[in-house]
Amino acid sequence: MDKLIAGQVVTYHGDPFDIPAEEAVQVLSDAAILVRDGKVISLGGRDHMRAKHPDAEVFDHGPALIVPGFIDAHAHYPQTAMIASWGKRLIDWLNTYTFPEEAKFADRGYADDIAGRYLDLLLANGTTTVTSFCTVHPGSVDALFEAAARRNMRIVAGKTCMDRWETTPEFLRDTPQSAYDDSKALIERWHNKGRATYAITPRFSPTSTPEQLYALGRLWDEHPSCLMQTHLSEQTDEIDWVKGLYPEARDYLDTYEQFGLVREGALFGHSIHLEPREIAHLRAMDCSLIHCPTSNTFIGSGLFDTGARKADGLRVGLATDTGGGSSFSMLRTMAAAYEIGQLRHNALHPAQLLWLATRGSAEALRMEDKIGAIAPGMEADFAVIDLASTPAIAQRAITANTIWEEIFPTIMMGDDRAVIASYVMGERAAV
């Protein structure tokens, strides 16, 4: 049955980093979206659409803002239970919290429990698509893909691969051959099945030997429609670590480049401390950088320069990086991106922030033809946002002179209380 989902609808007409933000991102103040079979068919004025489609089931959200479902482009679902763990630096944090928690995912029942919990937390926060690392255990990948399929969510995920004995605990170590074999079997089981996409997933070059990175590069050559996700230049001491492990490499990026892991479809989380050669090559190979602002401040990694990387012509997505990131909310993530932008002397417009959390992340994942915008032919994934969800936000929003002045307080102070509903392929999620 046709559905009409009504409210104030965000639409995109360009990249707000390339053209004036309020031209690129516009809000239809009194609109309705026609949804059929999980896709957007059309949109127009609320009364006009109701008159034109009198038999459609109507979900009228009044003055609430309807945005494309948020897209979290880099996360670690196995870290759900250890989010907000006190730590010092990245390497200490991994050894103290992350690796012991990930060991628990050898138990498929535990993986199933966390996968379902994690996706429900995302939907409660308006996130309808996520790209996540799993653990070294293939069952952790099956658990997440199965949980996403039950919720009909678009999902990108892969088995985390790490085999270097001096940097990886034995209980989480695989081998070049098992990483290849396990990942290949998971690709055959899940890639492009329903709304699932497989991402070949070396954790990062410090935890993989050259032999493993070579095997994963060969696997990607054999399955070029997959994505590849990893980490790059998150912290300065991490970069020094990489130099010690790969003394012949020109820079951090080269530790991936020499094994065929730097090309279209590569997703590099963090990418804060890049050298000029790295920036130029990432652009030339049309790779994607994923900005993880709450994680970068929580772990003390540094300040990603969104404006500069967009000016460099790179694809930039936005992500929570939970559990290094301290929130499951993309609203909180947008707020942190704004704060980091301020420290970088680049005040991001609220339209740019919304775009990064939706269309920008879709472009980073090379899925802009499917998700990240509300337009005919797109998948009907939406988040419905209350722009007066708390007394503090309401008292600020009521004085707004423009729609962007009204939206901005929710970006800065909003959380899951602001999310009225999440729609997945046109169906309201039960969260």
C-alpha cells in the first residue's frame, strides 16, 4: 500500500561545500513523501499530495523535520558494551578494553545479543545505515548481517583481519590464509545479498603483516565490487609505530598502497595527520575519508580538517566510531564535527553538517544512488526529528528567524529524544 510521510522535508540540490549551503540544502516546509515498495516515488506539498493520493496511508509528523536516514560510515559494533571506557592513548585503549571485549565474540550467542542491541540503538538515534568492523571471528560477521537483514537495514561490514604476533594478542590473531579464506566465504555468503555489502577489513597496518595485506589485496582484486575499510593516520604516535613496522614505506598510506588497497571503494577512518603525498594520492585514487569527531576528541587523536579535505576534492563521510566514539547519535557526532571545525577556524553550516551525516556518507560509501537523499527512486530510509525535543532546545528554537536557526540547536544539543521515528525502506522501525 502507498504511504504518505509528511513533515518538513530536507532536499539536496548540490554539495554545500561547493555551492552556498542554503542553495545546496533546502527544506520544504509543508511537504509529503510518497513511498511505494520501499522507494520514494515523489514528493510535494502536503495537501496536494493527500488530494492526489487519497488511498495512501498517511503518517503526518506535523512540523517535525524529515531527513534522509543517518549514515554512520565507520563503527565497531563489537565495542558497544565498552563504549565510554576511560583510557589514555589509542594503543593503550585497544589493549586495555578493546581486545578483551572482542575476544568474547568467539561466543556466537554473545555476538547475536550485541548485534541486535547495537542496531536497535542506531535506529533509536535515526541511523538507518552503518559501516562496521566486526571481530576476527566469522560468526561475529554473520551475527551482524543477520540482525541487519531482520531489520531490513542497509549494512556494510567485514571480518576484522589481524595476524601480526608482536601487536596482536594470540586470542584474536588469524593468518594470511585464514583471513583470505574466511573473508572469501563471507563475501560469497553476504555480499550484495539484500541490503548487505561486504567490506574487506584489515584492522590497520600495524596489526597485519605484509603477507596478510597482500592476501587481502588479492582478495579485493578478485571481488572488486566489495568495499575496503581500515584506519589511517589517527594519532601521531600511531604513525611513528607504523614507520617502525614498515621502515621501507614512504608514509602510512604506502603500507596499504603497495598491496593494492588504495583505490576506488577504499574507506580510510580518521585520516587526520596526512602528508601532502598521501592527500594527492587519495584524491587521485578517489578514496574516501571518514571523519570520526567524537572519537578523535575522546581518545585525543587530533582535529580532522573537513573544509580542507573537501577543498582537496576528497569524499568525506561522517561517523561515530563507537566505541572509541562516545555516542551512538549522529546528532552528537554533527555537534562534535562543528566544534572541531571551529578549532580549525572553519565554522560548518548546519546544512553542511546534515549533508555530511547523510549524502556525504552515502557518497563516501559509493551508494549515493540508493541512500542519503530524499528523491524519486531512492530507498525510503528517513529519520524524523523533533526540533523542540527538550525544554532547552525548544526555548532556543522558538526564537529562530530561519529554518537553519531552528535546526542548529537540535544538532548541537539533540540526542535520541529528538528522534520521533526511523523509517527503513518506508516501514517505521520498532524501537
